Amino acid sequence: MSARARYKPFVDDLPRAAKVVVVGGGFAGAATAWALAGAGVDGVVVLERDRACGQHASGRNAGLCRQLADDDETTAFTVRGAAFLREAPADFAGRPVVDVTGSMLTASTDAEVAALAARAAAHGIAHEPVALADIAARWPLLAGLRAAGGLYFPGDGVIDVVALLDGYLAGARAGGARVVTGCELLAAGPRRGGVILETARGPLEADLVVDAAGAWAGVVGGRLDAADHRFTHVKRHLFTSRPIAVTANAPYVWHLGVEQIYVRPAGAGLLLSHCDGRGVEPADVDADPDAADRLADRIRALAPSLEGVAVERAWACLRTFTPDHHFRIGWDRDLPWLFWVAGLGGHGATASAAVGIAAAAGVVERL
């Protein structure tokens, strides 16, 4: 995993009219376009502001396929999305989109571990208890992890985010969708039965618009004149270490709680995050100068055996949330031609297939 995953560029031309315009070429938008094409919808156009899709959260995340989320509504999406990742058709991406390594989720108290187990059971997620000694056996670097215990999830793993996003975009284009990059949405105006969009490449008439612009979903919503386009954004740092001995296929470990940390194998070293979340405005964010120091503080507090790990590279990405921290997938309350697919809060990769299918179903009902 690099600080910015390398996705294929697309050079489709901008048409003069479209049935459905999807704004945003990250996981939310690409999966929605893929699902719309799979449902037989003609005239789908994806608008991506950057010269290539997936340049922000979709290309800078840790690629962790985690079925168990923090609430039931989100977990329903991540479970269905993870099932697609594990069972994706052979022709979807040309290679597996997830390496099913399993995961170990730990917590600070027995009560917290029991709560995780109860939610996993309620959603039918395969899991089993794991003791700290078992974690240390697989991860000697995590001996002394300050946790009460945890759960092992055999169906989790590490996502090939490049293969996944390219699979959605290639499937959408094979179904007739266009992916127009370097095409920022600038403004919008009403049209009988739809909307006229002003873009960096010229005007585009649309019957329906899907706002799937990730961290910029609120900005796009404002340009579309939506009354409610509130989102919050938190900046999260990720790091890769210098080479260090680690079992290549070891399950990733994520300690949950007020203070969190996760670690997984990555190349010859580790990928780590202390799961920080400072509120920021949407932007192409860089790593803070003291980010590695804050990671070191978290390591000392939770996983002191990792103190010898040296950081080689640091980067940052944004996680975007709705006010209630639930996905926003549905029609705008005022604009009958606007559908939202936003606020995925860091679960976009795992949940993407389920999100796209749900969004496409909602859009098709109004076509």
C-alpha cells in the first residue's frame, strides 16, 4: 500500500446529456455506477475532479476488510460488502480483490469484548475468542498488548484497493457508463425534469444526479443547491515501517476503544495507525509534522513491544461522517433529482459493493 494508490486513468469524453450523473470516482461513486450498469441503466456518467479516480480516501486507506463495524446499521453494509469481496467473480478484476488473512479485534475490558461478540453473533459473522497469548504467538511484536482479550474473525482480510476500484470502473464502462476525469462540477441550474450541470469540461444535462463525492460531498451538495449538505471530516494518519521481521500472512490486529491502534503486515514491514481524528475541512491533506510522535505515544500506551519499530513513511487521509455517523444513502429531501451516497466514515472499501447495490436500487425506482 502506497500513500496514494495508482489507479488507471480514463479519457472518456463528456456527453451533452446523461440519464444519471454520478459525481465522484472513489469507491462510493464507482460502485454505484457499476451497480447501475449491472441493472441495465443506460446513460450513466461518472464525473471525477482529479485526473485519475481514487486519489483521496479511496487510494490512501489501509485496505482493511473489517466486517464488524461500530453499529448495527453500518455492520449490515460491511458484512454484505465483505461477502462480495471474498466471492467477486473471476472476471471482475482479473485477480482476487481481498487476501483473506483474518483479523483480531481486541478491547480493553471483558465487557467490551463481550459486546463485540454479541454484535458479531447478531449479524452472523464467524468469530471465535482469542487470548492475548494467542495474539502474541502470531504477533511476537504485540506481546504485552494492553487489552483484556479479543475476537478472531476468519473472514476479514486485506483489500487490494486498486483492483477493487478498477473492477468497479471497468465493469461500469463495460455496461456503457462513461468515466470522465479532470471534470469538476462547478455549478448547477434547474431544467425541466432534471438539472443542467456546469463542469470544467462544459455543460451537461442530467435527469438525476448522485452525490458520491467523498470528502467533497458537502461542497458538491452546496453547488447543487441542496439545503442540507452537512458533513464532518477527520484527518487520520497512516504509517509504514522500515523492514522488520513479521509473518507475511498474519491477521491484522485492531485494538478498539477510546484509544485505538491497528497494525498489519505490509511488504517487508508494517502498516500502522493510531486512529487519530482531528476535525478538518475537505482538502488534499498532508501528514502533520508531529504525526509520528503521536503514533509513538499511542504505542507506548497500548503496545509497548512495538516501540522499536521505526517509521519510514507517513501520510494522511480523510474520513467523512454525517451528523449521526450513519451512511447517507437516499434521496434529497428537497431536490427530487438528487440522490446521496456519502458519509461512509472510513468503511467505503469494505462496504462498497453493498452501498453501490443499495444506491442503484434506490435510483432505479425513480427512473
